[in-house]
Amino acid sequence: MADSYTPPAEIAALVANVNKAAAGFEAAVGGDLHVARRNLQLEAQKLLYSLEEPNIEVWPRIFQVNVSTAVEILSNLGLWEKFEGGKTVSMAELLELTKADEIIIIRVFRQLTAAHIFVESPAGFTLTPLGLPYLNPDHRAFNNLMFFDIIPAIMAMPRTLAEHGYKAPTKESGTPYKWAHGEELWTWLGSHPDRALNMVAGMRSHNAGNVSGDAYPWGTELGKLNIKDGEVAVVDIAGGQGHIMEEVRKRNPEIKGKFIVQDLQSTFDAVSGPPEGVEFMAHDIFTPQPVKDAYIYYYRHIFHDWSDADCTTFLGQVVPLLKAQPKSKLLLVDLVLPDTNATMQDAVRDLSMFPIGGLERNESQWTELLAKSGLKIKKIWRGSEPEACVECELL
Ligand SMILES: C[S@@+](CC[C@H](N)C(=O)[O-])C[C@H]1O[C@@H](n2cnc3c(N)ncnc32)[C@H](O)[C@@H]1O
């Protein structure tokens, strides 16, 4: 249907935008480089989308899940490691390794090659830069976690939302995950240690290979606080396996004081122990905060897991401590969405939180949420990661 193509004049304008963004990228330095790269990527994507035939694009869009399916099949076949070190693996080798029917391997690799995860040559298949992350087991764990534990609840949304009258989930109604599975995700993971293990590995995948926790300049800011040995520098609330605090510690060895990571005991049971320089403390975020005098109360990827009502409830365990002790700071790390024109990455991450009753928020939603607890945004810190660090203060 040629008449549904974008007219050439519009495409020429999009090309001009790409060139302008490319010039901005070339000129950018420091932190601006990340913004400029993102801008160039957005403009290039707009140009690519304008070149699609809209009717034909409906199909690949519906079946994007085929890519995570094929990733999962390769994990089951134990094939990812065979591509280590940029190795090209031939079809004959793949058949020998898997004992699978050739037609199955052809079709699965066709999908992954089309998704730019592999490149195909007469010699066989090689991972592209987009495929390299799958050499990291944490990314495979995340694919598996989403594929089996989260995506089914997303697929159930048209039914479950209709059944719940298109009302946002509340504490009383339970989460869409519960609507689909009859139990809350965190409760379910608590009674399925193998899946909790997967969740913990999947959480590392968010920042695998990137600097994580770099939105906040830990070294400079904590350096100003004159923290002494024995004092609590940071409590990372629901900090999982402690990987972020481990990294902050490593990057800023000069920071004194204790780094405490709190989480459910079932999550700690899924890992071998706390990383060096970090202490574990079992704690349910909805119960009174046992550490009364930390310099920093830190929540990363927690607010996006919960509704405003739940966030307000667990913030109620920390806000009195901020009031009692002016030295204490509250830092929240999550996405801060743009008010309009969210990217695919932003939107995917937001809707992926829906099954567990959470959401990603824009600045006004953060402001509204914090006001319910007598807080406001002091500063939004940004670094190289997509997440921002929202520093809060009392109203
Ligand atoms: C999305 S993960 C984030 C983990 C970590 N902060 C990070 O950035 O990787 C959410 C964490 O919340 C923990 N969690 C869920 N419910 C909790 C509760 N009621 N009390 C304490 N931790 C909880 C989970 O065990 C999990 O480690």
C-alpha cells in the first residue's frame, strides 16, 4: 500500500533533524554527550520509522515476543557460551552441539539475526554488539524472569483490566500480577527460591556492563558529611544483593562509615552473602525502620515497584527520622520520565511495572507522590545511566 508511506518531503525534514542531532553529538562533551547521543538516537529512530510501511509493521510489532522466545531457546540449548570471544559457529557445529533438527535451528537463528543479535555469514553465526550482552548470565536470567514471571501477567492485562473496570490497582484490589496468578509476585518469589535466585541475577542485568548508581556523585557528596567509622553512611532499603552499595564502596574507598543493605530474608537466602564492605539486615520496608541515624536513606528501583499509596506507607517509616535528624538525606533512584514523548525504552519500562502494581513516574508524578509524605524534590541528579537520583527534602 504505497499510499501509506511517509511523503518524501517529510522524510527530507527528518533527515535534516538527524544531521542537526549528529552535529550536536559531535560537539558534545562530558555529561552532555549522553543527552546528545540519546537525542541523535531518537531522531534516527524517527527517520527509520518514517521509512516503514505502516501496515506491514503491525506484524513484527505483535510478535516482538518472538525475540525473547528465541533467546530463551538458545539458553535452554546452552548455546550462548559457544559464541564467546567473537567466535563464529557454523550450522554443522550448531547441529552437532544441539542434536536439534536443522529446520528448528534455522528458524530460531533467523529470528535472532533479524533482531540484530547475530550476523550471518557463509561461515556461520557471530554475535553482534547487540548480542554480546547475552554472554552475561544475568541478562539471560532477566530474559527468563520476564518471560516466565512477568510477561504472562502483561499478556493477561486486556482481560484482567476489563474485569477490574480499568481501575488502577490498589492495595485492596491487589496487583495485576495477583489478578493473573492469584498471589503477589514478592510472596510467590519468597516461596520459590529458584525463581528468587533468578530475580536477583536479573536485577544485576539492569546495569550489567554500565556504571550503576552514578547519577549521584557519592564521593563528593558523602565527602562533605565528615562521616566517621562506626556511623551509618548509607542504608540501601530493599537493596537486594547489595550490588549497588558494593560498587559505590569500590568506586569511593575513602568514604567512611557502614553501608547497610536491607531486604527480605528470602532475597538474602538467594545469594551467598553480603559483598565486601556491606552489611545485610533483614527488614520489611513496611515495618519500622530499625536504623535511626543514617546519613543517607537510599531506595533504588523500589518506588517503581509500588503504587503511590504503598510508597507513602513505607515512606512513613523514614520521614520521621528525617524530621528528627537534619543530617539525614533521602535519595530515590528510578526513571524520571519526560512529561511528553517518552521513548520506547521509557514506555516499556513503565508498563512492565504494571503487573506488580508499580509505575515509572514523571517529575510532576514524583512531586505529587512526595508531597503526600511532606516531602519535595531538592534536586534531580543525572549521570550516564537512564535512572535519575531524586534527592528529597522536607516541605
Ligand atoms: C526491583 S528489586 C531492586 C533491588 C535493588 N534495590 C536494585 O536496585 O537492584 C526490588 C527489591 O525489593 C525487595 N522487596 C520486595 N518487597 C519487600 C519488602 N516488603 N521489604 C523489603 N524488601 C522488599 C525485593 O526482594 C527486591 O530485592
